Amino acid sequence: MDTGVSGSGTRPDVDVDRAVPVRTTSSAHDAGWLLRTAVAADIEALAELRATVMRADLERLGRYDEHHVRQRLRDAFSPRHTSIIEIDRELAGSVALRPAEDRQWLEHFYLAPHRQGRGLGSAVLRTVLERTDVQGVTVGLNVLRGSAARRLYERHGFVVEAEDPIDVFMVRPPGATAGTG
């Protein structure tokens, strides 16, 4: 993800040549969001966000570990493939799109709890998928079993490819919409 996406114009500290057209969410509370390319200094804030967002699902599955939940993000963090979601210059979330052999992997898609349920996740996901559709790229992801996030992905055309006791692996071919994946 190498471009800034803005719901209220571009920020002075975001490379204007890398900005794309305005995007807003369906809620006035989350209007004015933007995506910016991650930098190494973002890693600890993202590790904390991941721990907060994933705690309930990981505890439900008996998999929560205070250290491991953060370390897993640190080990996989790639600023080049990660975008930070900001609202009013504050961290609202993150999303990563990592190239793989036959698809792009949607990873580390987290929204701060007070930003969830307002349309921001749909707006960000729609923006990411518009880019992959233009490129003709299939997108894959995994979501924890029982996670509410699965419904978001299904609304955007993802279908189950495989499951294990912990994860549901989903895929979305280019241009898919709900019910067509």
C-alpha cells in the first residue's frame, strides 16, 4: 500500500504525489480518514492495537498470550506493505497487503475499538479491494473462527477456502461481490 488515501484532503506531511482521491466513511464520526504508508516507528503502536483488538477472540479460543500477540506482529511487520489508518492525525487502525505467489494477502487489518461498527472498516476494505481489482489480483486472508470480522469480509465478496480449529481462510477473486466469490 504505497499511497495516501484521504477523506478530507491530504496532510502536509504525506507525499502529495502519492495521494489518491477523497474517500469518506458512511458515518460522520469517521469522516476524514486517510491511509499513509507505515514507517518503522509505527510498530509498537500497532503491536498494542493488535493486542487490544484481538484479545477477546484469542481468549475465547484459548490462545491469548500477552507477549506472543504483540511479537507476532513485530515479526511480520513490513512497513512497505502496511498502511496506517488515521483520523484527525490519530491512529485509527492498520491494514497490510502482502504479495504472495498466487495472490495478495490481506493482513493486520485492525481498527481501534471505538472506530469499529461505523463503516470505517468497509470503507478501507473497499478502497483496498478497488486497487486489487484494477490489478486483477486475487486476495486471501485468514480470520479467527467466530470473529465478527468474517461478516465484513463476506459482505465484500470473500468466501471460505479452508478452515482449521483456529482460523478460517478466505479468498476473493478480482471483482467479486457478496454471493459471487
